[in-house]
Amino acid sequence: MSIGNWIEMSEISPLVVNFTVVVMQSLTAVYACPQYISDLVIIPYKYDIPIIYLAGLLPIIAVLGIIFFAVFLTMRSQSHTLSLYPEFPGPEWLQVPNVPKETTSRQRPCGIPKPCPEGDFSFLIASGAANVVGPKICMEDKMVMGYVEENVGYGINIAVVNGKTGEGMKTAFFNMYDGDIEPLVEFLESIENGSIVLIATYDDPATKLNEKARKLIRELGSSAIQSLGFRDNWVFVGGKGADVESTLEKHIKNNRDKNKYDSWPEMIDLQGCLPRYLE
């Protein structure tokens, strides 16, 4: 199981995401300036010849720390607190909510709380968290896209669903940082009338977006697509031939002063019921 998959299936993802992001940035800093760090931590021996470079040990120590921390959180997630002493629950940020076993994400990977009225489809969409936890898209409490399905990636993730039956038709993700925009345009142009379209972003969804791609997504019912920017988080449900007023979306801007994960905004989700397309 990958780190992203383990985080997605746990109930304490914000804590783990913050920890992982900090460690990754620290490792980046170590490798970015190894000579400077080694000059600070060299233990001199005879004739000032360095014999131990602690900078070389820092990545190993960090990896061991991540493993220990992950095992600790996994073991403690079975109880109601992360404290080593249950009678002293510790600070509020370390407490895990008491979730009934039958409703945890391990039994229900999509976690849609209740069914929709007869004739409607239930859905849930969650954006990615930083560049650590991938997005997921669910229909009728079944995962259509996610780490479990191994079909999500950086950029824009799209699932196209039959508007009459609710069955998945096709999925794809498009790297909008250093990928090519043409495959996204071709995919959007191929969507058939009467399809439900669900979109979730991960990391950067906008660097390569051009006006043609934005126009095609706008025609699916999105209004936020016009202002979607670098590392914004965005989730959207619309459709080919759908009434614009019936579409749903959430959009949160990347703002370093307000971001939850340093260079990324917080994860957002959207869930509800969708009516079937009628003849």
C-alpha cells in the first residue's frame, strides 16, 4: 500500500499530510545545499579531515522517523486518542474522533452517508490534499477514481458517467503543469450528450489551461473555470447538455497567507444527489 493510499484510508489525513509535507520540504532543503550543511555538521579529526558527514545521515533519520510515525498513528487510530495514556487525552489536535466501526472508510471507501431519493444518483468528489493525497470520485458509494483504483494523477481528473444508468463510461487525468493541453481538449470534445461529468483537481490544475479548454468546461456548466489558477483546489459536477443552474462546484484559491498546507489550500469535497437524465 502506498503512502498516499494509507493516508486516504485513515481518519487522520490532515495531521499526516502536514507532517509529510514538512518532511519532504526539509529533505529538499538538505539536498539543495549539501555543502553548506556538511560544513556545519562535520566532526573534524586529525588535520581537520572530516570523518563523519551527518548531512548524509539526515535523509535516513527522516525516513525512519516517517516509518515510526506512520506505525504509531496506525496503532493509535484504533482508539479514540493519539495519547500514550488514554486517561490523559493530550492536546485537542492529537485526538481522533470516535467513528462507529461500521461507517469508517475501511468498510465504505466513499463514505456517502445516506442514499438519495429513488431515481437519483448519489455522488462524492474530493480534491487532492497538497501533492501528497490524491483525489477521489464516487458514484452510488462506489469509487470511480482514486488511489484504490490507481487511476488518478496530478492535474485535472475527470470521470464521465452515463446520465441514465449511472454507470461509469470513461476516466482520465491530465497533467496541467508540464503536460500537453491537446489530450484534455480532445477528451472534452468527445464527451457525449447526456453524460454526467465529475472533475477533481490535484496539485496544479491550471498552468497549461488555454481558452479553448476553459470554454469546453464552461459549456459543461462551470463558472469557476474562468478564474481557476495555479494550485487552486476545485471540484465540479456538470454534464453535457445539462442546465447550468443544476451544476455544482466548489473552488478555493491558492493563497499562501491562508493555505492549510503551506503552498497548497485545504482539500475540499462535494457530495449530494443528481437526477437521472430523462429521454
